[in-house]
Amino acid sequence: MSAENIIQILDLTKIYQMGDVQVKALDGISLEIKTGEFVAIMGPSGSGKSTLLNLLGCLDRPTSGQYLLDGEDVSRLSKVKLAFVRNQKIGFIFQSYNLLTQHSAIENVILPLIYSRNGHDKPERNQRGRQALEAVGLADRAQHRPAEMSGGQQQRVAIARALINDPLLILADEPTGNLDTHSGEEIMQILHNLNERGRTIVMVTHEADIAVHAQRTIHVRDGKIEIDQVHKPVAAVLEKEAIQ
């Protein structure tokens, strides 16, 4: 695998058994994603895009094929080892935020540190949690619970949580799906800024106006890659126009 590639998947297949019927959700996909890329994955319902994201996030294992993440073949790792990879190398952002409702923003953010094997003590966890919240503009909301925050603020907490372990890869599943247009644009600006600082981001979305924030868009249909195109992200275009 090239040192530039954080992700390399080779002939990846995923088959689900539905009673007596086998459903091929992914049909021999091969793909490379370079370190520092911002990639959007699109496709109609049932196309396989969510299955692909689950496999990239080590939330599931392929039926066949190979998946190398940061040079490590994670295709056949045990559930325990996959959990370790998820905790240490991947940050997740979900459409529904997945915050614990009875916990404050900072308590939600530091959860991955609590489950980490790196031995962070409580003062260090809290310090890193405050820094992560400050990075997404929520330093003043550290003690607020999810119900006391807007949807956009909750998603920013989720982004801070995704960053807390300094992951190699950020996976975002419809990160603006539950947000209004203004809040969605704020979230995309945060993701764009993270990518500008070198973060690798893979995002599933069904919205074309969200996908244009990425540098590359992959269209999946019937478990196969239909289109894979590189383009200038909209944020970069807008910045150029503002300068002119």
C-alpha cells in the first residue's frame, strides 16, 4: 500500500442473509483514499453507501475482500481488536448526534478517553475535553446537557467527541441531515477547516449541495462504484471569489 493511502480496499464484498435470500450489499468494490482527502459518498437508498461506511468504520466485517486502514489489514480482526481500532484511529459523527442525554457536553466529549487504554486521568481528560469544545466554538457550553442545546450545537459536541482521541480518520454519516440550512453550513465549515488542517474525512450524504464541500465524490449504486470524481470543494471556490 502506498504511504499516502490511509484507506485501501480491494474487491470488498458484503452479503447479508435475509431468510433464504442472499442480498449483496457491496459487490467487489476497490478504492483508495489518500491521507488528508475529504471524500463524499453518495447514492440512492439501498445503494450500499451505508454498508461501505460501516465497513470503513470497522463496525462490521466484509464477507470477502481486503480492507487496509493505515497499512493494517483490519478485514478479519476480532471484535475486541476492531473496537480498539475504532477507539484509537476513527472518529465518528452521526446524523442523530448519539449523545448521552443525561450527561453534559464535556462528559459526552471525553467518553472515548474513558474507554481508551491510554490511561488518561480525570484532570487530563477534562482538559482535553475543554480544548475539543473550544475548537468547535462551544467552550461556554461545557456543562450544558443535549436538551439545553440546539441541533447545531449538539452536532458540534459530536464533532468534538470525534476529535478527542486525535483520530487518523473521521467518518461522518449524514452530518447535516437533522439540521436547518444555516446550521448545516456551519457544520460543513467546521469539517472544511478540519480538512484544511490535514484531517482525512469520509462523509456519506444524499444532498448534492453538501457533497460539493468535499474534494472528491464517489457515487455508489447497486453495491458498485458508479462514479468517482475529483472536484474543487465549494468552500475553496467561495474563498477564492471573496479574495477577488
